[in-house]
Amino acid sequence: MSDDHPWVVRIVVVSDGVADGTRPDRGGPAVRAALEAAGAQVDAVVTTPDGVESVADVLRTQCRGFF
């Protein structure tokens, strides 16, 4: 991908502990750093608790209007 048109990404972190603030998010920042180093533009980092419904909801929300 050229620097003129970076690829845009959204990161979804799935963790009960991170979502409720009892654990630090180590994965999200690491993924963000790796993607930015590869030339991506990170549009959002979103955290959701574990569970099919909560993950499905955040994925639907993050995908809406994103291209």
C-alpha cells in the first residue's frame, strides 16, 4: 500500500477484564503499533467484553459505514 493512501483499520479488543477496567490492555496497543509500523492508519480501537452478543454488536457497529 502506498504512503499516499494508507489502509485504514479498526481494532476490536475482546476481553472482560480490559472492558471492565480490571486488567490493562496490552494486546490492543501491540496490534496498533504493528499495524501502524506496516503502514496502516488506525481509525479506532474498541474494547468489548467476551460473549457472542457483545462481540457481534461491536463488530456490526464497527463495520457499519466502514470501507
